[in-house]
Amino acid sequence: MSEKQELLTPTRKALAINLDGTRYGTIAEIGAGQEVARIFFQAGGASGSIAKTMSAYDMTFSDSIYGKAPRYVSRERLQTMLGHEYSLLKERLAEKRGERTRFFVFADTVATKSQRSPEGHGWLGVRFQVNPLEEPSDIIIHVRMWDRRTVQQQEALGIVGVNLVYGAFNYLDDPEKFIQSLVDHVGTDRIEVDMLRFSGPAFKHVDNRLLSLILVKHGLTNAVMFAPNGDVLQPSEVIYNRPVLVERGSFRPVTHVNVDMLNCAAAQFLQEPMVKGKDVVVLMEITMNNLLAEGALDAEDFLSRVDMLGHIGFTVLISNYSEFYRLVSYFRRYTKEMIGVTMGINNLLEIFNEKYYDNLEGGILESMGRMFRHAVKLYIYPMKQEAYDSFLSSGHPAGGGHAHISHAYAANVLITARNLHVSDHLRNLYAHLLENHYIDCLTGYNEDYLAIFSRDVLQRIKNGDPSWERLVPAKVAEVIKTRHLLGCGKTPKPAEPAVTTAPTTA
């Protein structure tokens, strides 16, 4: 093992902090033992960095220290712990050593997997000063622990906690390196980090949405979620035991079609017997495949899409689930309520493209079994015949024979879930799903919007053609123009030869 690799072990990270001489603080842990403190003490020299460690397992003791809490494993509880312990540090030690010390508090509140808690998860955070006498900054993460044995979960938690503290002290100038370091010596097969938030003076110019995207990019989690105002959300807290309605798209830009599709689906979804009267989660979802469609990840382009969706009030999910059945399985981690997925004809054809299921022993049958179990329904937005013909002729896999529509229809006929034909050997499967209402046609849509495609709108924006404004919601047009998103207001590129094609997503 090289010296560089050796320094990155949890013990060497803890030792480096212990010997730093300028860091001094508290470690407070609830729920999984004092695993982080143990690594610091075993590393040696802990008296140089640790003012106090504590753990209050009994609820009465915990409440007497931090106050009563509706949930002990929560972001609110973690923030209370950080605030309380940091105040004590400043109160008791600021006068004595404040001018030469960078104070910190590490805290976690965790539930390991057990009969009472089938899922191991926890909140971890560090509040720290970059320089003495400065106001502190915070880093908060939420983790899921996948080890089967409690002792292994505890071990993994200790390593992640040390990684978090060390990264906060050493990788502030390289957020991507910080994120990757969170799972050093533990790996993503044991720990998932599904929420990350930086705050405070050290992070004035940091966009937490970009940090969350890096979590997905490097496989620390499969999905992240943002509120309309841009705040990073913890998905399980939002989705837990609620019906979910989701629309997948590129949203580059958000058009009238995207909004109309979701509004129509919501109207039908809310009338479902299993959904009536319940608090529904409505999401717009973008896959990493969509974000990487043009090669490398473009942070500005990503934020543009999230900003546009947030500006019109939508919560956004970013995932690395290419297949819809995997997206549905993700929601099933958090809710047993009904799940609705709305999409266009093009995406419905993708679901019946067998090439996506080569990795499944049961192929497309297994994927359908996974997708449609436990109350899942697809709501399908129609497509004009000429757009569909263009879609097939564009070289898309759907044109290769796995699905087709009769060309006997006139050009103005709408292609719907009812008159779509799939490959002969899949017709009985498709008919079963259709007749049993696993797949439904959307109604009440605006026919004027059916000719709108995101790629066409995007090209008009780049070309400086003002006609794009009538193809998107007014609020979207406003934010695109005022913030010069998607090339708006920039000198248009020379025109390229026209290509008649329909997009793969609305």
C-alpha cells in the first residue's frame, strides 16, 4: 500500500485530525454506539482534538439534553444536537482558546437494522469553523446502511463519520473529491448517501443541487430530489406512505406538452379509488441518461432544467434509473400506495423494447412483473400520426420492427395506447395490461399542444426565433429570458441542415 493510500484509511484520517493541533470539538452519537469516537480514540492523540464525547440512548436522558422530538432519527434532531453541542463548546472554551482553535461538532442519530427498524439509516453532520473566531458552517448527510448484521452497520457508520469530518476539514476546495471520499474504505455496496447539504459562510457560492447530482454521478445514491425553491430534499421523507405521480422527460425546455401531460394524468390519478382523499406526491423526473445525452455532464444545462421546473412549482427527481421498472421499485422502498407514471407514446414503446431487459433472466416478462405489482398504472399521452411516423423513421429502435402502427390511418389520426400495435409476440402481453387498466389513455388533453416538441423549441431559442415563447408556459418563458437559459439571448449559431425527426422525450 502506498503512503498516499495509507493516509486515507479511517485511522490515519482520524490521527491527522488529532495531531493537527488547531481542531477541537465534540462527538455526539445516538443510536449505533460511539463508532466515530472509537476510531478517533484508537488512532491515538485524541486529547489533541476531542473535548467531549457523549451518547444518550435513553429517551428521557436524550430529551433532557436536546428537548423532546417527534422523531429521534431525523434531520431536525441532528440539527438540534449540532446546535446544542456547539453552543456548549463556545460557552465553555471560547474565552480560553477561541483565538487559536477551530471548534467543531460531529453528531449522528442512527437506527440500525432490526426487527423494529427493518431499514438501517441515519443522519450525520459536522458543524465547524474554517478559521478561529469565524461563524461555523454545516455539512449534513443522510445515509442508508445495507449490511445485514448490526455490527457491520456500526463499523460502516464509524468509517463514514470519520470520512465526513476529514473531508470537511481537507476537501472544501474540491466538492467532488469530498463526495467521493465519503465512502472511502466502505463502498457504495454497504452505504448509500442519498442526501447532502452544505450551509454557512464557507459555502456561500456552493449550489447544493450540483452536489446532489455528483452523488448520483458517482453512484453514492440512485436518486436525489429538489423542492421548487431549490432546497435539497430527503426522498424517503417526501414519499413515505404517499401515492406518487411522476412524469419523465428531458424538459429542455419545459413546454406546454409537459405540463398538460401531468395535469391530465393528475386529474385521472386523483380519481383512482386507491388515491381519493390522499396526499399525492407529484414529481418531474430526469434521468442521468438524459443529462448525459450530449456527452459530459453540463452543470449549467442541468440547473437550467431544475430552475424552470421549480419556477412553475414542481418538485424534481434526478435518477440513474434508465428502466421504468427500476424507478417504480425505487418508489416502492418508501410507499405501498398507488404509483402513477405518465408518458408519451414514444416512452411507452421504449418500455416494450426488449433490448433493455437482456440483464433480466425473465426478460420483458420479469420487468413487467416488477413494474406493475402493487398498484401501478401508466397514463399515456397521445401522439399525432405524422409525428409518430417521423419518430419511427428517425432511426429510433422503435423503427426496427419491435413496434409499429398501421399506416392506413389518415395523417391527422392520433396514436393512443388503444390503437398502438406492438410486435406480434408481445401483443397478448400488451392487451392484458391494457384491458386490465395497467395502461390507460389520457383524456382532456389540449390538441393544440400535440405538435410541440422540446427539441424544436430549443432550436428556436438558440436561433433567436421569438415564436418559441408561445410553446412554453409564460413563467418558463420569463425565467429563460431573464436568466438567459438554454442559449437565449446569445448569438445564434449558423443554421444546420434541417432534419425531420421527433424527440425521444417530450
